[in-house]
Amino acid sequence: MTRAGRTARTGADHAGRTSPAGKAPAAGSATPGSAAPGQAPAKKKAPAKKAPAKRAPAKKAAAGRTTTAPEGAAAKKAPARQKPSAGKAPAAARTPAAGRPPTGESHLAMVRRARRINRELADVYPYAHPELDFRNPFELLVATVLSAQTTDLRVNQTTPALFAKYPTPEDMAAAPPEELEELIRPTGFFRAKAKSLLGLSAGLRDNFGGRVPDRLEDLVTLPGVGRKTANVVLGNAYGVPGITVDTHFGRLVRRWRLTEREEPEKVEAEICAIFPESEWTMLSHRTIFHGRRICHSRKPACGACPIDHLCPSYGEGETDPEKARKLLKYEKGGYPGQRLAPPPDYPGRPAAPLNTAE
Ligand code: SF4
């Protein structure tokens, strides 16, 4: 194995990495299929060689991409810089050698690579969107609070009955706790979540005239509402740019070596510094989409990943294209999405209501 190609891609091991610890696996953690990690008996360096031969399709997909997003200058230069690892990487360059920031990558090169990831993800997921069903800021706020420790799908299956009964903060603030608990029971942790909903509804009613505020500093005063929830509401109900650092987002930006931070607020600050504000909200959606569909927590589908040539962690998951394809989720795998009422441009099928779910 030559060393040549490794320079293009990255350093070596991925030992010692930890997933976004303890963070509430918010929305959509519909965890990827389990994975039998071990491939047969390990020959010394066999894994490194296995991957390259099977990777042609992914390369092709990525190569054909043109730059579209607004970050002009970087967009033009990035392809040239990426050439060694992107276009026709020699076999050795496809070595699953994940784990460290690309050796020798300057900050500028990292920023360009990051922005290119964002542009290419925009091509892969032009329909990226928040995966919680909502019709107004209050519904989005409630749905986001409910999404802690469960999937967006489960929240979407739960909220229709909830909002039919308690459509406004005033209604919800006056709900008998046991009734509220019963309605949200499918989302788990229903007692704590009911307490948060009662508290935040009362807060909205008493302090904000029954309206969901559009400032982060106001939102975080509400019970059960932290920065992540506030950013989701601001970005998607009010169009205020924000980065949503959930478990998927944190995991992916670390795999991409855009940050090494574990704390959501520090991750947010570092990623905000890399991208223009106008991209923050959509970058969050695209990254979370990618995390849910392809770059799973336990077994990323590297062999079917359209941005593999930009990822220092290629090889952390399944590199065989056939096997990787079987790991794909939601519309990428031909399955329904998480929303019962997805936007019109969503190419997948809507999710089924509770009890009729596939
Ligand atoms: S699936 Fe693999 S190659 Fe793609 S972003 Fe995730 S770790 Fe990187």
C-alpha cells in the first residue's frame, strides 16, 4: 500500500472516538440497522484494499457535480484542491483510514472542503426540510420538545390528536396533566414532557401574549426549551438562520473533521464560523438528512455515500457498495419518510399514521 494516496484523504485510526455522548438522541434517531461489525477474520491490511475496487459508482456520482451554492470563490477553487482525492483517486487513496483531521489540511482548505460538502449535499437532498409536521410556530415548538429521545416519526404520529385537542398555548396550559400525559405517551418520557408542555404553554400565555417569541433569548426562558429547540423554531418558523446541533449533526461534523468539539454549543460556534449565515438552517437540514439516511451512527453506509471523496472518515462504515445500499433509510432506501405531511417536493412516501405504520 503506497502512502501516496493517504495524503489526499486523511490520517489513520479512528480509535477513541465517542459519539455525541449523552445528548438526547433527538429526532429521527430511528437508528440504523444494527450492524455486524466484524467482517471475517482479519487479515492484516486487507480492509484497506478491499474498498477501492468497489467504489467506482460513488466516485462517479460525486464527480459529475457542479457547484451551485453561493459561496462562489471557494466553489471554484475547491475542485482543484480536491482533485487528488476526488476525481480519480488511486486505489490507495480509498483506504478506509479514518480518524484524524486530514494531515496537513490548512484551515482554509478545511473551510473549502466543508462548503463543498454543503453544496454537494444540497444536490443530494434538494428537498431537505424539517422532519416534524407543524402548521405554526406553536406546533413546531411543541413537536420539537416532544422529539427528545424519540424519532420525528413517532412525534408526527402523536401530534395530530394532541393539536386537535389543544391547538393553542392557552388550551394546552389548561389541560389536565393526566390527559396531556396520555396523549403524548407514545413519545416516551411523557411525564417530564407533559410538565414541559404545561410550563411552556403557561409561559407563552402569561409572558408572550400567547405567541411564540422570535428571539432566542426569549425562547430559552421557556421550560424545556434549550438552544437546540430554539434554533429549530427560529430557523423553520421564523426564517432566522441557525444551526441545529442534534446528535446527527454533531456526529457528522466530527466525522468530517470540521470540529473536534463534543459540546453542542461549541460545535455550533465553530460550524457557524465556517459557513455563511444564509446557509446555517439548510446546512442543518442537509446534514441531519444525511445522518439519518446514509451516515448512520453505528454503521455508516460509506460505500453508498455521495460525499465519500470529501470525508476523512470514509471506511468507518460499510464500504461494499451492495451491502452499503442495503443500509440506506427513508426515501434513499425506498421507504416512507418521517412526516405524515411532507412538503410537495419530497420524493419519498409520507409516513403512515400511528397503528397503521409499516
Ligand atoms: S457515510 Fe462514510 S464516507 Fe459518508 S460521510 Fe459518513 S463516514 Fe463519511
